[in-house]
Amino acid sequence: MHNLRSWNVENNTSKGLENLIMETISEKKSQYGMMIDLDRCNGCGACAVACAVENNVPPAYQQTNTRTGITWMRVFEIPNDEQFPQSDSVFVPMFCQQCENETPCVTVCPQNAVEIDPLTGIVGQIPQRCLGCRYCMAACPYHARYFNWRDPKWTDGMKLQLNPDVAPRMRGVVEKCNFCHGRLHTARQKAAANGSEKIDPNDYVPACVESCPNKAIIFGDLEDGSSEISQAIKSKNTFRFLSRLGTEPKVYFNSGRAWVREMAEQALTRTKKEEIYG
Amino acid sequence: MNITRRNILKLIGGSAVGFFLTPLPYKVLDDSSIWTQNWSLTPPLPQGPVSIKYSNCTLCAAGCGVKAKCVNGIPCQLIGIPRHPIDNGALCARGLAGHHLVNHPLRVALPQKFLHKSPDSAMEPISFQTAVNEIASQIQKSNGAIAVFDQQPGRITSEIYFEFLNQLSNGIYATHPSREDATLSTLHEMIDKNNAKLGYDFENTQLIVSFGAPLLDDWGIPGRMRKIFGKRKESGLKLIQIESCQSRTALQSDVWLPIKPDTEYFAALAIANVLIKENLVLLAALRQITDFEKLKHAALQFTPAQYSEITGIDFSIIRQTANKLAQSKSAIVLSGPNPGAGPFNNETEKAIASLNILIGSIGTDGGIVIRDLQKENKNHIARNWNAIQDHSIEVLFIDSVDSGYALPWNLIERKLQPQHTIISLSPYLNEIAAHADYILPSPAPYESLVEVPAHVTSNVNSFSVAVPLFAKPETVIEPENLFKLITQSVGMQLEIPTTEEAVKQKAEKIFSTKRGSVFSYSDGTTKPVSEFLSADDLCKKLFEGAAWSDKPNNSHHPFRFTLNIAAPKNVPKTTNSLVLIPQGWKVAVSSSSISPILSKLFQESELRENAGTISINPETATRYRLRSNDTALLETEEGKMNVRVKLNTSIQPGVILASVGPALNETNFSDATYNDVLSLCTISDHGTWRITQAKVSKI
Amino acid sequence: MLKRKLKIALPSTGKFLFGSGFAGMLVIGWFIFPMVLYKSEPQPIQFSHKVHTGEQAGMACEDCHVISDDGRFLGIPAVAKCAECHSSPIGESANEKSLVENYIIPNKEIPWHIYSRQPDNAYFSHASHVRLAHLKCEECHGPIGESARLKVYQVNRISGYSRDIWGENISGIPSHPWEGMKMDRCVHCHEKNGRRDGCIECHK
Amino acid sequence: MDNKLKTRPIVAREAGLMPRGVERTSFTNFLFWILPWTALLCFGVYAIYLCLADGLWHTNMDNRFAFGLWIFLDLTVIALGAGAFFTGFLLYILRRKELKAVINSAVVIGLICYSGAVSILMVDVGQPLRAWFTFWHPNTHSMLTEVTFCLTCYLTVLIIEYIPIVLKNRQLRQIPKFLVFEFELHKLMPVLAGIGTFLSFFHQGSLGGLFGVLRGRPFAFREELGIWPSTFFLFVLSAAAAGPSFVMLTTWLVQKISKKQLVKPEVMQFLGKVSGILLIFYIMLKSVDTLIWINSTSPSEGFPAFEFYARKSFGTWILLTEIIAFGLVPALMLLNKKLRARPVFLYGAGLLVCCGIMLNRFVMTIQTLALPTLPFDEFMSYIPSWEEAAAFLAVIAYGVVLYSFTFRYATLFPQERELQQIQRG
């Protein structure tokens, strides 16, 4: 079992910071992960909006399009390529998959602006450190990283409605989903106020999970064997996108439809929209 | 000392060495990097205490409970209330960003008068009093009708409109033709007891046959529908969707019957045909129908083969559907308007509604239940939009709230006299307001106290209060105050309670019946009404954020129905030309009713189609030599426009789905461009614009 | 004559110029630059922590600088908090009069300049440092509770933040352990205490 | 001296700056040549200003094409600029004295390529004011860190190498201290050449590694040899092969434009031969690498390699062109002594080699980004905006301007005087 992370603080012995003793954190690591039930998702877009509101993602400029917009949580509609009326489609929310192994974006960043948080397994993007070289975007196979091509813009009134827990990003830097890290701060803060190091799992729920009207998203600690998510990913219908690259993404998907699972395994063959020769 | 080149170089050299031994370069580098991380091009975060407030969303009639995280008292985030008894804690995408609407780019800051005669149709600020005087004189000298267009009937504000119009000799109270309770209101007209308030008991039903109702795309109370369908595996609920395109609801349905466009009437008759022929009609139900022969005649007019031919659905599938309907323990057949394309015509609605009677689902658990019995029906001048004579309205007030359904300008225009005055109460310069002569802005959502009655489709009575989350600007006027001013100006008296008083009265009424229970938003507890000490106590709780809901009230009444169904005149001809079907998403059919952040769905991703897009089957595209992302010319009898083409295999060949939605970008916020595709639609005498013959060609 | 003598006594012109450039730049960098870099801005009213924490009032830091139940640090108290005691002027000082007339009576927040104000992207939880790590206020803020006057607020013209973030000394070497509130100080303390945090631990 | 200069007319003063014993075109002609390029440069600078002040939305890059024309430009000019390090290596380390005839030109080309690349990179990044963070918080695992460090160092080396060329100017040489300084620098040259070779070796390789390490881009991903992906070595070798060709090609171009013979044909042929030898090695290794990628690397990641070429615009032809038309063919042309002796084949082959390296860099950047990775991704195309194109042209214009001035006022080709005397003779 995992030890709870705790600080044993020797009280009143300190004079200044030099003597302050905070205990070394034992090696307890959380591994936050997510699972999306694609059969429950009907593409309502609530997650995308809740995400943008939570994370102070600005609305689009006039010229912004699907390729230059910033959508940490982007829902794709993927058809099964059958003709009407045999057609079917699935909605796939796509966002940072929080790769655990050889995280493509982490290794390439020239100045350590991307890293895996050692305590939570969250792939953190530090926009303040980012110089905007976009190498990480080229590295990400999920295209889940977004560049601020313009200065963020809100109306004056909307500026007063920004979420105080997440800093807006300036132009010229890359941003992406971080499992609503601002909410983890808030949860930890709340726990700390009550003298506890351990957060209540109910206090740390990302905005997309909280807002999903279909309850299609499960979030939790993969390391904690008793959590709902570590049970849920054991289902035989569970899969991950591009798992064959070996990057061990921590976002799982689930569908009872065979064609959806097959689609997820396909490599490059689904190019119906493009003209293929040969 | 000479000033020589060499000496200057030495001085510079010394300075350079010294320069690097001072903190200057390093500090400037450090500070400039901090500056780039925090420059003023990125707005600063609001500083201040964080608090939680509770209210209800009023963007549509669902009235979902809302928990608002506020900084400095200003809401910065909205989220649903977990375990809410009515909406199950879900907010839709538009509701989640509803707090932005007070700061919407299209917001009208001041009362304005449009100078339509000037070439650029400029606006001019006007004081409320001047505007009221001008409008009052228009009313006094008018020869035609004075009308109020109310898109969300049933509110206290609606009562004010009644009171006002009642005092006029020629007042018209008009409502939007698109109604989510279309089937219920059609049944209501067929029923002999017209004081019954009906509701769908989805919670206990086994089968829903939906004629195009976007049940899973934020229809009714979105959270309620999601909860019911979320538990379908356990409850055994099945959904049969009869719709010509593969909507989000069709995608999630158990069976999708992809019928030919505009043949819902025949599909309903075909089901009735099976029910009658195979003796599946409930005997009890038969006895309740006064004009069964009429229905029988209509339903048996065509042969199965003809029905297959007309609807494009194999008759065996129709037979299966009818059998399922008859065998199901409980079932509901319903229709719903397409948010972009309006309602069905009356005949279709009647045919669909009567199926419920045939299978005996009225007044049974899991069917259509009686939510409440109204005391009495006041002789209001409530009129459906379609019942209004053409060219009769001279002065038209358009209420501030959106119904959430598309409203083509042509629909309004045909009812207006050539000389007319339009007063928009909308807080936004939206597509309809752009046609107004006066804009007298009402408070935006979350700026005023609004009561939230039970939704028209709900099976239980409920009540909650949307308390304001923002301070109301001084330049807006509540409709009740506006109408008080107008009535004073025309020399009438309007005695109406304020919303606050009305809420108190309602609370007293609830308290006196002792029925139901109150769900508190802040702690998620439920407390029976009987445990409240006083009506004030209950009222206070409602203002703090709570929802009262009644127990289901399913008393069975022996009704009699007059169906009054006319037999179809003839088989609709199949034409080779394309049909245009506008398609929208509830509430997001206008630019003003959604937050600019919805650009994430409309503009920055392809989850929802932006205005000016048509979707067609690749087969259709090949026929017209169109490719994905081409610009095409869309032509109908009403006009033409340029559209962007998208290909989608799930669309029926021969159908053009044209998106009705916001044109979500800066410049288009001020143009009313979204209506363009609606202006191409032919508006039928029934007040619908579901089907229009159209042509496309490559540009 | 004199010139010649001087020429012997003084170093060559070249060396002299080199030296004066060197020295001039040192003076500019160490003394003039800080004066130019920082702009002094007066606080709206004078405030004495000493009066409040001393025998006269005997208050503790936590009496005004509160950590709420959800762990948020509420920072400088709202004017309503001041009004609890200062509903009418206590004493006759001009500051007291200003406090009551300009802020308490119209219920307007006092626009304090905050010495420890950090950029928006820095996240700091008072709750975890005070409640979990048991740090004392003075360890980061210094003996501010004993100050009789508010010191002059100096704002960095480039970065827009208080001089106290960098520290009083332009070299960046603190003369007191609590001086300076830059990231390296946080990192230093965390590292020393064996915390291995990721960036997102303290950035939002 | 100063006074003398002041009294002379400007044209004469200008002529006094030129190297002795060589002919240069008239000042007016020179102005006519230089002005359009300067105008182009100014236009490009304006475009760059827009991107810096207003934001990178002026480009047509997007979240999918995070890199565009500029990165292609950077990779290409740095590969072509490899002539500087490789000629220096041959001259100073391997003592091929005949290359003295082109070393100055090679250094100037190198300087132009590297400084151009670095300035465009500064526009390309979103926060250029914070670009120095790489030196402060370097991520040692990142190829880009390696590139940044080596590029900066090598640019410094090139500037130091460039100084003596400028200092050799007739007027500047009259300042004794400059002469001494230049002489001292000259002694440093072999050391600098050594350092330069070392640095170039790394950053050319790192640029190759830049895409080779992208596990998430199976089209570019390559297995590691040691600590670098195979593209690391391929880039070094291909740059070394293309560098001499580009030096040869530019020299030929200068000869054509100035209508003078500047370098003896033997030198050119030698450059061609060196290029040919390296190229044939490169092509061999590249073919082996491609085969390994097709048969092992790509399938092991779950991507059948040939499906990457299943797009109309980027078919297998691109691979065949790169290896055969732009690789094997010029290599054989350059290796054959008889063909090499004929200018058409020599310079034609040189051109093919340069095209080959450009195509290779294009494939590694643009094609890699255009290809889908997720099963529901689309293949995408990208067309640069005018701002991007203008900035691109500005780099070329900058190169032409700097080269023209250096050519006019400094001695780029030591053999020129001798050859001109022969011509006159």
C-alpha cells in the first residue's frame, strides 16, 4: 500500500527558515487518469465550454478557425464511413492524453517548460517558461497542444469574470489541458486549511468531468486500486488512442461498439475525406 | 585631453567592463522577462474574495439550478447543482457560459431608436420617457392590432402582457409557433376537459416513439432527459426516432427510421393503420374517441405499399413499430420542433398525438400524465401565431427572452401592417431587434428576479426562483415597469404584482397545500414542505437557492377525445429536386443568446455548424459537382445565398441541411447574418418552414 | 608646468579614461540605476501594525489576515473589517480622519499597494505553509507586525512589481533572511526540505 | 589620411576601399544591383516587424503546422551553409591548400546562412524576449537545446572568422593594430576551424535529430544509434556533402554575375569531387536507413510505411526523387572525372545536390507535419502567408547584400588577381 504523503513538522524549534524542518515526502505518487465512455457522449459540447470557462481560454477572434483556435477539450465527430442510412458516428473528446512514458512533449522542450509533475503524473505546461518554439506541438501525436497566435481578448466586463484560480496565457506560448490543475490547488488548499495533506477526491474533479451531463467521463487516481477509474479501465471495451506508440497515455476510452474500437486501432487508413491514389 | 577615437574607445571599453560588474544588465534581463510574462496585453486576474451564489438559469424554459462561483461578487463560473430533483445537476453548453451574457458584445447599453429612414439605419439614444410617449401615441392612434410576442409563456411577465392586452380592444397575445409541448397542447385541444395540464412521464416509460423531437439534444429539461436515457440499460427504455436526418438523438436511439422529409404525417397514419387493422387499439381507448371513424378512414386510405413508397420506410418496420407501441407496458409518442426548422403542421401534430390515445397512454404511468388541474381558464386572448390574420398588427412588442427556437423575420413580417411600429425589449441587438423601431432593453439574464415554473413537458409541478447574480444597470427597464409607464401614458391602470410579490404568493400557495418537498442548493438536502414553519420560511429558502417539486400527481380521469383528423388529400409527389431543411441547436439559433466562448464549438471546432454552412450527402455533392469546403450558391424561390459545403454520409441523398446558428465572430456580431438561410425558407400557412425546394450550384 | 607634473603623477590619459568609464559605469549601475528603476508610490493612508499588534490593541496577525474555511488567504482585510473598530475616528490623526471619511463611511475599499503582490501565474497557498508546514508569518514577511509606519512602496518600472519581491539590495543578496520573494527563494526552501515539486505545484 | 579622403570625390573614395589589382564594376552599376535587394530586404523587415509586434497570426502556420516555411528555411540554409565548416575542415585540418581559393567566400556564405537562420528563428518563436531562457534553464534531453547552444557558439565562431576578411580591406589594413589583430586571428584559424567543425557536427546532427526523436510522428521517427536517432548522422553527412556543392555553385554564380573568373577550375572540380564522394556515402546510408524504417521502425510503431506516401501530393515519387534524381545521379556525375571536367555536369550536379538537400529538409519538416497521426486525422496542407514569404525573401536579400559588399570591398577570392592578370595578359 502506499503511504500517505505527510509532513512531520517539528514545532517551535525553528528560528528562521534555515532550521525549519519539513519532512521528505515519501514516494507516494498519484497517477491521475480519465476514462471517457464514448457510448454515453452525444457531443453536446458542455465539456468544451466548461473547460474554456474554467481555464480562462479566450473566445475566438473573427479570423480564428478550427486550426488556429484554442480548444483544450475538443470534441470530434467521427463517422463510420457507411452510407445513409447505415451511417453511424461517434463523438470523441480529444485533449492532452497525459502520456506517462517518454512523454513526447516533455523530452523535446528546450527549456523545461513542460514536465511531468512527480506527485500527480500530470503533464504540466508552464506558459511562463515557454518561448513559443512549438517543438512540443510538432511532437504531440494527439495535436492536443495549442499555440496563442494572438493576444487573448475578452470584453471589459468578461475580464472581471475570469477564473481567479487559473492565469491567462500571453500571446506566443503553448497551452493545453492540465486536468484542471487550478482545482487541485483549491482542493489542496482546502485540505490544508483543515490541517490535512490528503485531499478529498470529491474536491478535485476537472471541469469537463463535473459538467458532463451524461456522466460520460470518469476521473481519478489510477494508482489507487479502489478508485472508480482503476476498476473501470479493466473493462474489455477499454482502449487508448495510439497506445502502440508506447507513450502510455493516461486517458482511456470505452465503447461497446466494435467499429469504434477498430477505428481507434487503425493507422492512417481512414482517409475517406482525402483523395487517395494507387 | 584630446578627444580622439582611441580615447573614446578606451572610455567605452572601461564602461563596458564596468557595466558587466553592475547588477544593471542582469536585473534588466530579469525584469524584462517578468514583464513579458505579465504584460498588459494579457488581462490581470480579478482579485478579491471568492464566494458561492445560487440561482436558476433562465436561458430557456428548463430553468436549471445553478451554482455560481463568484469573485468580488461577480460570477466567474456556473455549474449545475448535483442531485437536483428536476434537472439532475446538468447544465447545457450554453448554460455553462450563461454568466457571460451580461457582457455580451451585442448588448444594447441604452434605449435606442432606429432611424430606418436614414441610409445606414443608424441608432439614436432615446430616453425611456420619450420612447414611452411616442409608443403610447402610436397605440392611441392605431387602427390595427396591438400585439405582444411572448416567447416563453407562463411567467409572471406573461400575466402582465395579458393584463395589458385585456385592457385594449384589439390586443393580441402571440406565442412562438415552435413549442416543445406540441403533442401535449394538441392533445389538450382534443380533450374534453381543457383544464388539465399534461406532462410526459418519461421516468416510468418503456418506449418513446419520437417524431423528430431532439430529445437528447437539450430538448425539454436537458438534465432530466439525460438522466432518463443514462439509465436506459437498467430501466429497459427504448427510443424509436422517426426523423429524416441522423440527428444526435437519432444517433443515440435504439431504432432510427430515416423517413423521407416531410412525411411524418403519413408515418403516423401508417402506424395508426397497423394499430387499427391488426386490432391493436385499446378497447377502452376506442370508447373515448368520439370521431374514431374519421381517423380510421384517414389511416386506411392508403395501402401498406403506398405508405412504404411515401415514407421510404419498409412497411414491415412500421408494423414492428406499431406492434411495439401496442405491446409496451407504457409508451409515449411525441413530436418536437426542430430548433431551426420550426414545428410540424397541425394535421401532422394531430396524427401523432392521436397515436397516444389509440395505445391508451393518456393518464397512465409511463405515459402522458396529468401534472395539474388548472383552476379555471381565464378568457385570455392567447393566440397562436398562426391564428393571427396577415397584415393586422400595427404595434408589436417583442419580449426580451428567446424561446430558444429559430424565428424567421418573414414569419413576423407577414402579420404586420405596412405602417407598423416594433418595440424590442431584448437586451441585445439580435437578429430580430435589428428590425425594431425602438429597443428598450430589459435586464439581461441573471440581472433580474425571475420565477421558474415547471417546464411544459414535466410530469410534476415545480417551482424555483432565479435570483439576480448581477446588479442591474440603470439603463435597462423591467417589462413590468415599461408597461406600467405605457398604460399610464395611454390613460389606463395596470394592477399587477411585482415578481417578488408573485413569488411570495406562490410560496404561500405551496405552503398551504403542504405538498411536495424543497431541495436546498447549498447543502443538497431535501425537506418536505410540511416541515417548514411558515410560508415566509419557505419563501426565504427559495430565494437562497432551492427548488420545490411536487410528488407525481397521476389521477386518472375518464376523458373523451375529439380527434378531428382529416383524411390526406393525395399522395405527395416525389420530386427530383433538392429539399432544404434548416437545422439548429436549441437556444443557439441566434448570436445574442449565447456566450462568445461558444466559439469553441461553432468556430474553433466542428462540433456544431457555423451559420452559412450546408451539409449534404457525398452522393448529392457528386451530382452537383461539389466538393468539401467548396463555396456553393444556394437558391430557393425566396432568394439565394453563398454557403460553404460540408459532406456527410449520414445525410439523406437529396436533402440539404442548412445550419441555423450564430455567426460567431466579431464582425458578424453586428451583422444579422444568421437569418440568411431562414430568409430562403418558404413559410407555409401553418407557420412552419421545415421544407423548401432548393437548388445548389458550384460557384 | 602643472600639466607636466600631473602627467607624471597621473596615469596615462588612456588608462584614466578607461578607469573613469569603469568607475562611472559602476556608479550608474549600483546607485543611479536603482533610483531610476523604482518609482515610489505613496500608500493611500498610513498604517501602523505596531499600534494594532502592540499592547494598545493586542491583536494577532490572524485577527485581520484570515485564512478562510476553504483555505483561501483573504489577504489584506476589507474595509468592513476596519469598520468593526473604526466606525468613528479613534484619536485625531489625519490618517484616522481620512480612513473614516474616505473609506469607511462611503464603504470604499482602500487601494493599498501590496508589497508582496505576486504575478498572476504564481500560486501560493498560505494555508499549506501556515497550517501544514507551520511557518510563521515573520519568516517570509519579516517583522512587519512590529512596524510603526508603512515603508515607501517602490514599484519596478519594468516589471510593475514591488521592490520587495527582488529585495531591498539591488545585488539581489538579502541582508535579512526574509528579504526577497522571488521564485528561487521558494525553490531553495522546498529543496532544502526535501520536497520534489513540479512546476505546476506553484504555478497556475 | 583622413583629410585626404575628405577632399576626394565620393566615387574615388569608394574605389579606394576595394582590393588592389582587381576590377570592380562602377559604383552606379553596383547601386543598381544592390538597391532592389535592399528594397526586398526592407519589405521583409516590415513583415518581420508585423509578426513581432502584432503576433504570429500574420503567418499561415497553425496548431497542426506549428512549423512552416521558416523552419524549412532554417534547416535548408544551415545545411547549405555547412560549406563553411567543411571547407575550413579540409583546408586547416586536412591541409588541402588549394581550398584557400574559396575559404573566404565559404566563410561569408556560412555567416550569412547562420545569421539569417538565427534571426528568422527569433521571429519564429512566440516570445523572442524570453528565448534566452534556453541558456538559463536548458533541458539537456532536448535536441533543440543542443541546436541552440551549438548554433549560438558556431555563429560566434563565424563572426570571428569573418573579422579578418573585413580587416584585410585596403583601408583598414592601414591601421597597424588591426593588422596585428588580424594576424593574430589568422593564427587562430585552424583552432577555430577545429571548433567550428566540432560544433557544426553537433548542430547539423541535432537538427536531424530534431525530427528523428519525435516518437509521436512515426513518419520522422528513427531508431537510436547510440544516443541519437539515425537522422542525426544522415544530416551531418548530407550537410557535409551539400556544403562544398553550394560553395561551388555560389562561386560559379558570382563568376557569372561579375563576369570574371575568380577561381581556378581545378578548385571547383575538387569541391565537386569532395561533394560527390560524401554524397555517395550519404545515399548509401540513407537507403539503408529508409529500408530499415520501412521494414522495421515504422511497422513496429503500427504504421505501414507506404501508407505515408498514399497522398496525391506526397507520393513515393518524393522518396525516389530524393534518393535517385537528387542523390545517386549527381553523385555519379561528380565522381566521374570526365563528366566533372565539363562545367554543365559539374554545376548541374551541384544544383541537383542542393535541390536534394532542400527536398530532404522539406520532407522532414512539412511532410511530417502534414501527415495524420490519429486514426481520424486528416491530411493537411499549408501555404505560407505573404509575411512568411517576405521574411523568407528578406533572408535571401540580406545574404545577397552582405555578400555583394564583402565581395566588392574585401578579398573573397585570392586567386582573382592572378587570374585577371592572366586574362589581361
